Amino acid sequence: MLSFSYTEAAFRLTKELPMEDVPLPFRRKRPLIPHGQSKQKMLRQLVCSDAPEQALRYHGFVCIAGVDEVGRGALFGPVVAGAVVLPLKTARLQRLGLRDSKQLTREERERLDGEIRRCAVAYAVAEVDAETIDRINIYQASRLAMRLAVDALNCAPDHLLIDAMLIDHTCAQTRLIYGDSLSVSIAAASVIAKVHRDAQLREWDAVHPSYGLASHKGYATPEHRKALEEHGPTPLHRRSFAPVAKCYGDDALEQAVATTAMLFDEAEFEEEMEICPGD
């Protein structure tokens, strides 16, 4: 007999009830963080397990792919997505500490990346470049990268578990808030995508050494902003992001700020700008 967690309860409610009938805590875009508690502390208290996957198997799904993206809030380079179908037994990955890649050090991520690639039924990584991000906006580019990753899997999933959004795909899918901290499949996708993107940024650091890309991975740190002011953007910077757009004048900056406001609420955008621990 299966025991179901808070995650399973949320899954059942959001799948079986009209949204207006789902209790507020289960349908917020971003659940409230308790007063006086940092987001990072809250995330560390969440349990990353296979409970969401068990819930889907209870409903008859067999081939479940976790999907996540990294680099959405960066000023430089592509947004990268991973898709992973894990085997039924994931105890070893959980013992190794599999969780949201932002909560792991570089060494932990790279060790888990190897384990995930070794044991996964299927995995794939896809990316969407800065030029496309500027053309279609970062939200749509993130969804596109996720769809491309799912399409690149060497097996056809019958359900997608996705961190915080839905994508244009015919496969059944569930949007799980803080999914990379709750679902081992989503966490695995987060890890392989981040290891892939971080390696790219270290390579680009050798090409553009003035920007510190190897340390901040393209995010809007004070170091990165200062380098943009001193050296201007490279062709791989995202011109639709405000700290880059300001280099092209007031009109470009105004448009970038307006676009950001439409795509993200303030808390969500600040979350995307957070820097991962370690290298």
C-alpha cells in the first residue's frame, strides 16, 4: 500500500479539481515562504523523493520524464534544459543527495551527473541560444528548450513532470512548484542541465576573459555588470535583459524592463538571478 506525501496530495488536488476549487496553498504560483525564513533555508527543508513519480504510477503512467531548465535569469549564453527518465528504483541517487542543482556544490553536481547518466533509462540536454531568447523572450525560450530536450529522449514518455511550467507537447504533464526540490526526476534534469551549461560557460570564459564567466556563469553579479559597463556586451549576451540593454541606450533599456515586468513577477525574477553555491 502506497503512502502519500504533501506532494501527492497537491498532485491529486490539482489534477482532479477545477483550479477555482483547489485550496489556495496548492494553487499559488509560488508558495508563501514563512516569515523570517530565507528561501534557501526553506528549500533545504523540502524532501526530494520519488513521491511524485509514485503518484503518477498509481494513476497508471509508466515512462515518466522529469524536465527542468537552467540559466533562465543569466545575462549571457543559452538557456539549457534537461529531460530525464529514471528507473523505478532511485534509492542510490537519493542517498547521494540528489536535489535541486542550485543546492549542490560543483563536485556534488558532477558526481551526480555521472550517476544519472549511468543509471537513467533515458536522458537528453537541449539549449536555446541568446539570439533566439531575444527574439521570442526568455519564457518562451525556456519552454522551447524543455520541449527540445523531451523530443531528444530515446524513448517516448507518457507523462512529464516539469518544474513550475507547462510546455507545448502532446504528452500528459504536471507542473510542480519547486519541483526540482521535490521530485528526483526533475532534480536529475536540473543537475545534468546545469553541469552541461556550467561547462560551456567555463569554455566561453577563455574566449571572453574580461567578464568572469567561469565564476558567475553569466548571471548579473556586480563583477559582471561592471565588466559590461567597461567592455560592452559580447554577441552572446542577451540584449533583451535590462543590464545588457542599457548598453544600447534608453529605448532598449525601457523595452527590456517592460518585457521583464510582463514575464516575471518581482519575486520570481529575483529567484532566477540567484547564484548557485560553489563553482
